[in-house]
Amino acid sequence: MQLHKRDVVDAATTILDEYGISDLTMRRLARELNVTPGALYWHFANKQQLLGAVADRILEPVGEVPGGWRDRIAGLSGTLRDALLSHTDGAELVSASFAAGQSEAMTRIVGHLGAAAADAGVDPAHTDLAARTVVYYVLGFTADEQSRLQWDAAGAELPEGQSALGDDATARFRFGVELLVNGIGVAEHEWVHGTRA
Amino acid sequence: MQLHKRDVVDAATTILDEYGISDLTMRRLARELNVTPGALYWHFANKQQLLGAVADRILEPVGEVPGGWRDRIAGLSGTLRDALLSHTDGAELVSASFAAGQSEAMTRIVGHLGAAAADAGVDPAHTDLAARTVVYYVLGFTADEQSRLQWDAAGAELPEGQSALGDDATARFRFGVELLVNGIGVAEHEWVHGTRA
DNA sequence: ACCTGAACACCGTTCAAGT
DNA sequence: ACCTGAACACCGTTCAAGT
């Protein structure tokens, strides 16, 4: 039977979840699909493009959220982190695809964050930068968190009894989001109180 | 004559600057040093560790800066960006080494930023997070900037006359730093004005 | 249109053996 | 102590040729 883009992305996601990004190779993927490596190049121009499609699959559950600009930024950040944590090496893969400009979903998310920044009163020339700053934070924080998480999971299932102390990663994550939201919010305060030089 | 760690890092930095990170392979590096690939493994445990040493070399010029906490964060961010832009794919290489926890220099820089955040009145439990948030931004922004810069340089030396319009990257970079500094500064305001819930 | 076979030009890492 | 030789187990990508 014929190979479709969907099947390829399905199989790629399965390899990612079960074995991680270092095992997600074109040859391994072809083997899993019972085709020759060359077959993949009929459907995708190169590996980067295929990884971009996997990134978009990972980001599918991240949609627009309702509410004021603060809630929208916090909500998007939270669901983005959740989506990344739902797949092995998710943060690393999406980071790479974002940097390579291969994720349409990421472009969409940056757009939503930019709109929220605009509502916050950020100068139109800088809304995209504010949005990307939030994305850099979420990707960086989550990649860190995930690598520690996966290292712990591999090393030992709770070596000593002290693994629940100090690692409320979610609370720490939210603190960082709050910091960013506050920074974005200063633009608003400045218009209201006229503190701008 | 004997091979020393310094020589290896020197040669690696030269390859990086002249051909980019994708040409910085163990085999290529060995060839340039007139040794067998295996020789490198006497001096470095693996490629990640070697790249960490290159990252530390790149970050050598990034030192502590004087002044109040706002100036220290802005100063460190600026000199960090400058250091990354001084080497081909510098941001990408340092990002990877930072994520892999292989750069001592990066740990030092995060320490300085954390100290500045503490001076800003950030809760001691969150100074490291505030510091890392700044680092995520600088690495993300600069990697983006550098990839565009290098793409433009490769494609054509000014295809049309419009290349100086809208790309004052430094001004944009500073805006993002200001956003972060403002977010960190809100902690201070809250103590002063007692706005905290 | 879609895929195979086979090649091209590489990788990182290990390790017995040499000096 | 430091390095070579040689192997192991892979990579991504291309492309004539087949169906």
C-alpha cells in the first residue's frame, strides 16, 4: 500500500516517543515503514522538513486561549509547555524546528502571543519581539526541565526518598512567565502613568 | 610535537570561524591537526566536551560588569551577544553546550546574572530562574539574528538597496533586554509600594 | 507517480597495538 | 603517556532504473 505524509509523521512520532530524537533517523524511520530511505525523499525534501512536520504534530493541541492579554500569554505558555512535555525530547525537537523556521504551528503561536502583546500596549514595532521572548523562555525552560526529567527517569526510579522536594517545576515555570508578563505590562503602566521619558 | 588541549581548541575555533559548525567534526579537526581521530579522544572524553571547551573559549571576553543591577544585566547581555556574534554559528554552538551543561563559562555568567537579580529584590528561590530567563533570551535572539545575518551574507552582498531599513538589530535586542529588566524590576516595585497580594 | 538499489561521501567512538 | 590503524556501526542524500 502507498505511503502518505501522515503515515510518515505517525511513525516518526512513535519513534520519538519510544526512543528519543537521536534514534529518529531517516534510515530508522524508513525501516519502521518497510520502505527504502530514498522513498522518504519523495514525500519530504529533507530531514529538517520532516522534523518540522513532527513539530507541527506536537503543537497541534496548542490553540488560541480566551481572556485578557495576561491570561492569554500565561495560557499559551502553559499549554505550549504541556505539549512539549508530552513527547520525548519534545522541547529539543521543536526548538530546532523553530530555529530552522520549519514549524508553521510555531509561527501561528508567535502570532497569537504578538497579538496579546499588542493588547498590552506594546509598541507595534516590538510586539513580535515580545512574543519571541516568551517563546525563547518556554523552549529554554522546558528543554532544561525535560532533560533533567529524562535523566532522572533513566538513572533510577527514585534513588533516595528526596525527589519531591524543590522540584515543583510548574510553580517555577509560572514565576518566569509572570516575570515576562510583568515586563510586557510595564509598557501599559507607562502609558497610564506617563512615566515614559 | 605533542598535542595539547589548547591546540585542539585553537584549531576547532578556526574551523568554526571559517567553515561553520557543520564542518566542525572530529575527523575534520583531526585532519587539520595532522593526527588520527582517535588521538582527540585521549584529550577529550567525547565531542560534546570538546564543544564545551570551544564555547568557553568564545565566552572568555564576557566578564563581570560594574554598576547597579540594571546596568549589570544589560551589560552582560550585550557583551554576551557580542561574543556570540564574533564567531560563525557562535550562538548555536554555545546554546548546545549550555543545554548539555558543558560550558563552565555559561555557569559563571548565569551566576553573575543571578546576583544582579538578587540585588533587584528577586526572591532568593527564583534568582537562578530570572538569570536563566535572560540567558534564554540572549541565546534565542542572537541565534535568530545570526542565522539571518549569515544567510544574507551567503545569498548576496546586498541584492537590493534596502538592507539598512528596519534591521537595527541592536536596538531591537536592547528593547527585549529592557522588557526583561522591567519584569525583574517589578519585584522591587512591589516591595516599595506594597502591591504584592 | 511512487519507490528500489546502490552508491557517494561522510559521521562518532573504541581499542588493541605500537612507541 | 600519547598516538596509530583499523574497525564497528552507523548517517543524510541522490538518482538511474524499475513498476
